[in-house]
Amino acid sequence: ISTTLVSAPTPAPPFLGPTATPFASDQAIDAFAHRVTAEGALAEEKAKQLYRSLLKLKKQHQLRERSGNAPSIHLPKTAPQLYKILSSDAPRSYQPNCYELTLLFIAASRALNINAFGIEDASIVDEGQIGHIVAGVKSPQHKDPFIFDLQNESTQPLQQPVVVSDSTLTAHYYNHQGVSLYLGEDYPLSLEALTTAVK
């Protein structure tokens, strides 16, 4: 495993419960999603409104997403944790990755009953910690999913889109956390997280 450190170590967040998911919404995300979307709009239009609003939040806080997905000591944030950072008035230097931004988009979309999910491009060979994951939204009117890449600020179609199941998306969280804890030399918690990832 590469030991390149992208950010300083931070305290480990509590592990999620067995029925929790890192892309679960909360009251704050639910309120945000309803506030920035037009009632009565089609699902794909609401998804585009969410995408633009999340990009605006990211730029307002001058957050720099981390380029590349090399193993990092940076501990992953759940959707509510990242939204709390984005919606805070306090200046932040936090650098979310593609996975965390995708979790937040999925959480906000599902708060509106939009069929959002993780998706990756099978044509890209990635040696990173979790690979490059973006959000997809399926519409009955379109064969291919709409793509929302908050890291690269792109909605361009993928060459070979592959849906990432919810269980795999959750496993990514624990895998990411396990590697981060390993790099921080917290080996017992790292083992716990990685064991959870493969269950």
C-alpha cells in the first residue's frame, strides 16, 4: 500500500451501525434538497438542480477536491458529515474526494425519491483506494443514466457505465476507512473496518 499522505490525521468517526449507510440522508440534507429543487419538476431536472446547488456550495467554501484516489490517511465522511462541512459558515480547508461527494448527491436525491446510485466507468483502470465513483440517475424516458461527477464538475456520459450496488458502496466506506486507519497506525480499528467491508 502506498504511504503517500494527503492530509493530516483526524480522530476516527464512530463506526456505522449494521443497518446504517454512509449515504443516508438526515433532516438537514432533506431540507436542503427540497429547498433547492422545484416542486413538480421531473426527476432528472431536480437532479440537475441538486447538482448545480451542491457545486455552488463547494465553490462558496473554496473546497478543493482531492485529485487522484491514492491511499490516504484522510478518513471518509458520510453524507451528513460532508453536508455539515459544506453548509457551515466557518471557513474550511477540507478536501472531499469523489466518493464522499457522490454519497452526498445520492443522499440528497433519495430524499426527493429520485433513483440515484453510485456508478463507475469500467473502461478506466484505477489503482486508487476506491477508484473513481460518480452518481447516476435513471429516468424512465432515457436508456442511459444521467451522470453527475461533482469532483470533476462534469455531466458527460461514461464510456462503460457500471452501477455500484448500495452494499458495495457501503463496503467502499469501510474499506476507505480501514486503509486510512492503517496509514494512521491504528491497526485494531483498521482491522475492524476492513472486516466489516468484506462481510
